[in-house]
Amino acid sequence: MNAQPVLRATLQNRATHSRTAARRLPGLIFVLIALLLCGLPGIAQQQGPHTAEELHRLHQDPKAYIAMLEDPERDAYQKPHEMVTALNLQDGDVVADIGAGSGYFSFRLAHHVGEKGRVYAVDISPDMIRYMNRRIRDLGLKNLITVLSDPDDPLLPKTSVDLIFLCEVWHHIESQAQYLAQIRRTLKPGGRVVMIDFHKRELPVGPPVQMKIAREDLLSQMQSNGFRLVKEYTFLPYHYFLMFGME
């Protein structure tokens, strides 16, 4: 048997397999990258707003803004069940979710305060209020009430609330000292204020760094306005979670 034809055929087959593998390699790399991105929580939020201008435009598009707020991938880093559980709410408590948006937390809070409790879902956007009203109607909830508020006043009754909840909201409020005075007016004796916001550093989620409020600055602001830190949680990867009482 002549070995030369066999050798040439073997070499040709190997060359064909190499060219086929080379053609397939980019597709395989694409698949691997896609799988990697899908497996990392929070990566999708990197495609969200990166500048104050982009964030402003997003707020002007209610459908897009609601889609971002209700994105299921948010749960991975926001940990809403753990957050609401940490509040240690009791049946019959009255809670104000200020800057409620689409009600991402409001509906969870309403579940935890029970039928005898009440949640005020406060927002300055009529679009958000309408969205929540439709959900409240469809779910038949009796303990969740929406409030269309002013930017500098939550428009809540005096001494009516056991806990005021602000998540990713405080950096949006301009007249903060005035707002804190309104918060004190709204709280019942012994009431609490929960402030949750992004750490002031580069993160894969959240607003630009220049819009964020550092934990230390918020703590100093609250203390100078008559609030004291009573508890802090550190289980959130991108947020600080502070609970205050009144002096």
C-alpha cells in the first residue's frame, strides 16, 4: 500500500476540520459571552442611564421608567424581601413610601402591615400614581393609598405615620431641610425614618456619582436635624440602609 495518498488525505481532513472550527469559534465566543452576562445580576442595569441628562430623559418617559423600576433583575441586588422584613413591621402599622414610583416597595409593604395597617404611596408624578391606582384596583387592595405630593411636601396628615420609607429618593429632593421638617411633623411619637440610597462611588447600577449622597453626609444631615441612628443594615451590595428615630 502506497503511504503518500493516505498521508495527503489525512492532512486534507485535518485542514478541513481546522477551517470548520475556525468558522465556528466566533459564534462559540458570542454564546459564551451571552451566557456569562445572563449569569451576572446587575449587568443589565449598566445599560441604563449613566448621566444626569439620560436619567432626566428616562423620567420623562413613564413606560420606560416603569419598566426599569419593575425589572425582575432588580431583585438580585435590591433584595426587596430582606429589606422589608428588616423593617420589622407589625400588623396595623402605618407606613409612608415616599417616592414610591411604580410601587415596587409599596405593594410589598402593604402585605406586611396587614389589613388593619395602611401604606401611603407618595409620589410627585401623576403617571406613577395612575399606574399604582390601576394595580390597586385590579388587586382589590384596601390598605394602600396613593398620594400625589409636592416636591417639597409629602402632603401627609400630622402625626399619622409609624415609619417613613425612602429608597433611592433623597438625592432627588432639593429642599432637604424643609422636607425633614415635614417628616418630623408627619411621624407619630416613636416613629422611624428609613433612608436607603446608593454608596457614593462608581457602581454598575444607580445614578451618576455626582448625584449620590455619601453615607457620612446623610448621617450628619439627619443628626443635625434632630434624628439619631438607631440601626444600620449592611447586607445590600450597592446601598447603605439606615434607620433613624427622633431625638
